[in-house]
Amino acid sequence: MATTKTDPKLAVTANGAKKSKLYEGLTRDQLIQAYRIIYTSRRVDDKEILLKRQQKIYFQMSGAGHEGIGVAAGLALKPGYDWFYPYYRDRALCLALGVTPYDMFLQGVGAADDPSSGGRQMPSHWSYPSLHIVTQSSPTGSQILQAVGCAEGGRYWARHPNAAEVPASTSPDYRRFKNVSFHDDEVTYVSLGDGTSSEGEFWEAMNAAALGKLPLIFCVEDNGYAISVPVEVQTAGGSISRLVSGFPNFHFEEVDGTDPVASYAAFQRAVRYCREGHGPAFVHAHVIRPYSHSLSDDERLYRPDAERERDAQRDPVTRMQMFLLREGILDEKGINQLEKEVEAELQQAVDKALEALPPAPESVTNFVYSPDLDPASSTFETQAIAPEAPTDGKKPAAKTMADLITMTLRDEMQRDERIVIFGEDVADCSREEYLKRKLVKGKGGVFKLTFGLQCEFGNDRVFNAPLAEAAIVGRATGMATRGLKPVVEIQFFDYIWPAMMQIRDELSVIRWRSNNGFSCPVVIRVAIGGYLTGGAIYHSQCGESIFTHIPGLRVVFPSNSQDAAGLLRTAIRCDDPVLFLEHKRLYRESFGRAAYPGPDYMIPFGKAKVVQPGTDLTVITYGAVVPRALQAAQKLEREQGVKVELIDLRCLNPFDWDTIAASVAKTNRALVAYEDTLSWGYGAEIAARIADQLFDKLDAPVRRVAAKDVFVAYQPILEDAILPQPNDLFLAMKELAEY
Ligand SMILES: Cc1ncc(C[n+]2csc(CCOP(=O)(O)OP(=O)(O)O)c2C)c(N)n1
Ligand SMILES: [Mg+2]
């Protein structure tokens, strides 16, 4: 764990005669190239600012003051070989890696040909697949956990190179559409600002990187401010280097990031440490921010002139210029010539970008989901295999939903070496020697659904994660970007919220925002729901509509064993991110048990199941309400002769509108029943659609039965009163049938 502090000056290492002199390993030509990039970066900012003032672009974020560390990182790392999660101030880094100013202006004008996003993201939100610059977003810090996953992905490939191949014989799955590339000594780069180091995700990422000894470089570009908040108010003690110094396995650098030569030296050491496999590195670069936070900010409101002038003396553009002159690498004429060339190049790029066509409005829904593999298609429609009858003449054993989920996971892991499973407590036993010495049996999840998988597939495919939900989803997202298929577990739905930023602002939107440049088809398995007698507020929640409201995320909610097996397999093989909701109460229920339908059994998404046909009333439901609604419907038929058509949606996004519409057209009455709180719930959307599109078919108002608008209480009497019970369903069905 070396700690190197480089003096804040343009460090010079003499090495032989003047012409062949090297500067921390950089040649004179490389230094001229570095200046060209630094100058270009600053001038792209200036041009964009002008274009914004002329209302020809719509937003601007500058990289001004950060050019020194950016160009140094770009020279020390390899585009298309290493992987990059740069933040919005990394213009110089991106230029050094091969992004052109024209590419950048295309994003500014929001052109169809903007290679980062096709007009979907604001400028400085980099995404260049061939350079391995992974699509970036705006939430401060959400890139960091994904970079951890990316580094983990690279290491997985190095250890499992065969997994990168796609067996030609298998039925199509996401692997057909994922090119995997990796290098044994690759490094992942991630950068962030000083303010962003306050985000919890940063600390989760530091912990995960240290635990995994990952080849990951954290670059904190410390310009002393997060918009108007100065570093001493942001970071306890004012130094992020001091705070992180206790993390094990790291190599630390602290450097003047306005000095490209010193920064290059620091980066070289960091890169070497990572490439050699010692662990992660942390580069703390002190930079400046001469252009306010953004065009919407005026830093004179909170920074006096004297402070700003002090910063200006460290401006990387002028410092580098002075350095080249002082060292005789370029004279004044040479500098003028270089700058003239850059100006001409930029003017040409601006002119061309201003002529670029905007995207077609009808393209807005492209790439919300995979254009290659539709999980609602017949590709995912396979027949269940009838189980072999036991020789003793008895019926094949009916398995619980928990059993069939485990069996499906096992068979899929056998079929596809890209699948990794992690989450809280999912491993059999992290201390492997206990298993080897047969001292313990192993746990395999708090509900035991992953029991035996670590023992069977090894602990680099099934492992425990630190207790950090954002990290579970963020790391999975980074791994999936690299072509792995993480099937992660969130232990209880009630605790999914720390991962919400990763799910809503990252996982679900990565394909869309990168215009299909990147994708991350992760499966998140989540134990959900109540009816537990004792689960109380924090082990009983539903809330699925919050997730069906997210474009780009598939949401599945099976009610029985066979559906769980078929839908989980579709979730794993499909090319979109999936939230797979498993009702805890149904895990071991006697309702809906079934024999294992075989290792290739799949159910397409968005296909409901008619649990029982009927003519008088349609009940649309899913999850644990299915058996309760069935009980109520059977009673209603027995007592009143009312025939209810009961529809189990099974999949909530996409959902099966055709089956609902056909049923309501037949029965003319619709009841939507769900376990979540009534108001703003999933059923509200279904009810609204029925009212809107089937108005002329209805003989009665569309009704809903759901939980009361409170959280689930501990005392079973209260829980019963809160959640929809068979009798509530019975009364609502009866009333609607009589309407
Ligand atoms: C999660 C989140 N919260 C707030 C913001 C609004 N915001 C954008 S940049 C920024 C300050 C970032 O400061 P720092 O990390 O120091 O980076 P700098 O801009 O100084 O380079 C804030 C608060 C955001 N984008 N994301
Ligand atoms: Mg800052």
C-alpha cells in the first residue's frame, strides 16, 4: 500500500541530452500532443459556451481546470483495452482517448449522429463503446459502483475465458447480442468530484474494491467546490486522501492535477500497481474550476476575486504553455501555430455539427428494450416436460415455488457460465474451509433459495456481498455491461430503496440513453409481500407499481411454482433488465405446487394465465392475491352461481392487455385486485385502461380491491384488516356481479 505524494510542480526528470530528454517518461512529442489536447479541451468549452449563448446548443458543462489530470490519465491508459467511467469534467481525458471535438459538438446540438446518445443526453455525458468509455449519467457518483462491477467482470473473464463463447447449438439468448472483450491486465478508470466523494455509493465502492483487490483506479478531481459548497464543509478534515487512507490493498497518490507531467507520473504508478494485480489505486488530483460550476452558476456569488485569482495562477493551459517554452520544446511561434491549427479544426467541427440533422421524433421509443430479443415472443414459449413417474406408481412430487426457483437457477448456471449470483447471505458459507471440512451444511439465502449453488458452482460464481443494496445492483450493472449475467438477490423488497438510484437512473435507462451502445440485462430477484403474520412494516411491503413505472425495466410477479420456473428462465435468458418479484408467502405454500417442468421450460413475458374461465365477471390479479381470489370466486359460484373469470397477470411489465380486453368484452364487468396499497397502485393503471378503451363494453364501474392505504402492521389482527382477504374479495365480486 504505497502512498506517493507528488510535489505540486511540473516535475521534470532529466534523462540524457536535451533532445532525448524524457519527462516522467513522456517524450517531447508526447508533451506537445498533451498540450494540443489540453488546449483543444479548453477551446471546445469556450466554443460550447458561445454556442449556448447563441442558443445553438442547450446546455454546457466545462472541463476547464481539469485538463491536466485528464490528459495524464488518457496517456497512461489504453482506449479500447482498459475501461472508462469518466464524469462530466473529463473532456480532456476523452479527447486523449480518441473522442473528437466534432463528436462532442454533435452531442451539444443533440444530433441524430451524436455517437454518445443520439440526442438523448446533455453534453459531456460520454459514451463511446469502441473506446470502452461507458455511458455516463448525471447523478453524482452512480458510475462508481458500476466501475467496480466492470473491473469484477474483467477479472471474471480472465478466470473463465470459455464463458465468453456462445454455444451455437443452444436456443437464442442474450449472449448472441453481447460481444465480450477482455484483457488479463486491463484496468478500469472511474472519476468523480470532491463533492461526490460524500455520496454513500462512493464508500460502498471503495469497500468493494478493497475487498476484491480490484484493478480499479479511483480518480478524485478535487477542485475544492461542489457547486458552491467548499471542500472543508463537504469532507471531514478537508482532505479525502486522509479519510480514505485506511482502506487496505490500495495504492494512493495525491498530486497537483493541473500539472500534466506530475499527474502522468502518478497515474503511471497507479496503473502499474493495478495491472500487476496488487489491488485498486486512488489518485487524488488537486485541480481548479475557473468557469464556475456550469453556465447556470456564477461563482462570484460565493468566491471572492482574490481566491479566484489564486486559482487562475495554476491554470493548466498556461502552465503547460510556460513549461513547453521554458524547456524549449516549443517556441512562441510553435505554440501559435499549434493553437491556430486547433482553432481551424474546431471551427470546422462546429460548422459541420451545426448542419447535423436532429433525431426523428418517432425514434424516441427505440431501444427502451432490446431490439434483438423480445421476451414476449414465441422464442420464449416452450412446453413443460412431463416428469418421469416414480417407479412405485405414485404421482411425481409436486414442488414448492422455492424448490423450482432453486432448480431453475441450478440448471441455468449449468447451461450458462456467465451467470453469477450474489447478494446478502446467498452463499452457502463464505468461509469455504468450513464447507470443505464438512463442519457446516451451508445457508444459501435467508429463504434458502440459493442453497447448494456455491458448493456446486464455486465461490466466484455464487458469493456473499457486503450489506449494501446500491452496491449489489450497481456492481451487477457494471458486470452485465461487460457481458456477464448477474442474477442478484435483494433480500427483502422493503430494503430495495438504497438501490433505487441504480435501478431507476442507471440499470433501466442505460440502453436507451446510449442509443443502444451499452446494455445491462441484470436479473434482480426480490422477496416481496405480506400475509406473514408477524412480518410487520419492514418485511411485508409491496410497491411493484413504483417499478412498473420505470421505462426499460421488465417486472415479473408469479403466483405458482411452474410459472416461477418458466418466467425466471425467460428473465435469465432475455436481453433486458428484469425485476423478478417472489412472494415470500408463496415460497412454500401448498397452492400452486408443481413438478419441475424441465431445464428449457420458458413462459414469454406479458402472457396472462386464465386461472379459471367464467362468463359473469372478470377478476384481474397476480401474486398472493391469486389463491385468495380463487377461493372467493369458488365460493361465489357455489353460493350464487356467479362464474368469475380469474386472470393471473404473472408479468406486470409488459402486461397482457389482450387477455384482459377479451375477457371484459365477454363478462362486461371488471375487478382489479392487488395486495399493494390501493391508491396510485398497479391496479389503477389497469382500471384506467379498461375505463378508457372498453367503456362501451362495461355494464358496471371498474372496481378495485387492495390493501388499505397504510403500511402492514405486526399484530395479525391488524395485518388481516390491512391486506385484502378472501372475504373482501368475495364481497367486492358479489357486489359487482349484482350491479
Ligand atoms: C445525486 C445528485 N445530487 C445532486 C446533483 C446536482 N449536482 C450536480 S454536480 C453537483 C456538484 C458536484 O460537485 P463535485 O463532485 O465536487 O464535482 P465538480 O462539479 O466540482 O467537478 C451537484 C450537487 C446531482 N447531479 N446528482
Ligand atoms: Mg468539485
